[in-house]
Amino acid sequence: LGDHGPLQWVLVTSVAPLKAFLFSDCYLRLCNGMYDLGDLRDRERHISNWQVNRRGRHGNVAEGAVASLEAFRGELRELTGREDFWDSELVPQIQALVMHTLQSAQDQLEPRQKSFELLGFDIMIDEGMRPWLLEVNLSPGCDCRTPFLEKMLDRMSRRLVEVAVLGREEPDGELPDWLPIGDGRGPGGEAQAQPTTVGLSCGVDLTVAGQSMRLPRRRPSQVPVSRRGAGAGAGGRAAASGAPKPPKEPPPTQRRPQPSAATAADAYTAASAVR
């Protein structure tokens, strides 16, 4: 399902111990064109970002270039012949994907009291019905561009305040809701150990460090030969590189023949004979 994928909201209220919640509803961002590996230049076939597709030349495939989870359930029903495929097969995989992602960065996060983070997990479903993580966004966009999105965002934000600020973590019996997927305890209910080592949980530091670069300004002597016009050719290359120009050779009619070794010897013999 390369032309669309779920955007899943995740709420993290603690990193040590790790405590996270998954919103039980989500939506899909759609591309304007059908997925096509033979046309990699067309961004509207491969990027579902709203800023790319909002004024697309193909025309939006749906209002707001989004689809509801209910519409996706119907598509899954047609593809798999199962009513419960989303809840039974995909949701457990997405929960595991989210927890593994958070645990991989848990040691790099600084625990802070009375704080939380709202994350947006961009997920793609492949032809084998397996979810793949594309990226995680901090403070994901929450614009109400369709009626169902407006209703879902209202419910999500209201319950977010109740869970993260007021401490009402238990579901209130109404769906959609924030459902706990990590409560700081292990599989057997035991308290999870606090991270004490520096580095990633896998034992390998995958941090990529970079620095900004500035292109140096070109001096007049460093202007490319093609921009110097009359300086093209061997002389132009010498001028561009700063090397001295070779002396110009006179025309063939002005060149004096250089005597060979034999001619010089004959001239010396003739001079001796005159003496």
C-alpha cells in the first residue's frame, strides 16, 4: 500500500520508567497519484505530505488527501477477507514497532517531571501487510482539514490533557481514547529497571554528527575558464591557474632557422681556412 500509510499518534508521559499511550484512532495521508516505481520524479506518487499534494496537478484523490481508519478497515476487508485484520494483525505489530522505537532512544532522553511529548509515527504498510516505520515527528501537524479529522482531534486533545496533565490515565469508556502500551513494567508485572548506561539500549551508538559548511568565495583568478571568454585554450588555462603565460612564437616567416651541429662544424672549418 505504497500510496498511503497510517499516521499514528503516540503520547509519552515518562521515559524512566517508560510510559506511553497509543491513540486508538488514526488516519491515512494519501498521495495524489498511484504508486509507480517507473516514475520516481513525480513526488505526488511517492510523498503523502499535505504540502506536496494540496495543489497537485493530479487533483486530490480524496478531500484533504486523507482517509479515515474506517475507510482503511474496509479496504483491508476486501484485500484479506477478514473483518478483524486491523485489530488482530496490524495493531499488535504497530504497538511493538512503537515500543521498540522508544526503547532504542530511551537512554538518550532526559527524564523530566510533569512533562509529556506528543509524537507522530509515520507508518507504511507493504504488500505483505507488514507495517514499516518511516519517521517519527515531534509535535505532529494537527490541522482540521476534514470533518472527521476535526472530530478526532477534538477528542484526542481533550483526553491528552486529562491523561498527561490531570493524571486520568484509565480509559473513560468512550472511543477513541489513549490506550496504554507501556506502563513501566515488564511482561510479568515487575518494575522495569531504570536505564543506567550511556548509549543506546542495543549497545551501539548510532549517533550521526555533522557540521555546517560554507562554500569559499571565488577570487578573480579562480573564475572558470569558460566564463573568461577570450582566455579559452592553453593560454586561458594558464591565466586561470595563475601560471605565467608562455612567450608567443613568431609566425613561420619570421622564424630564423637554427643551425644543426653539422652546419656549425662546417662554418668553423671555413673560418679556419680563411685564416
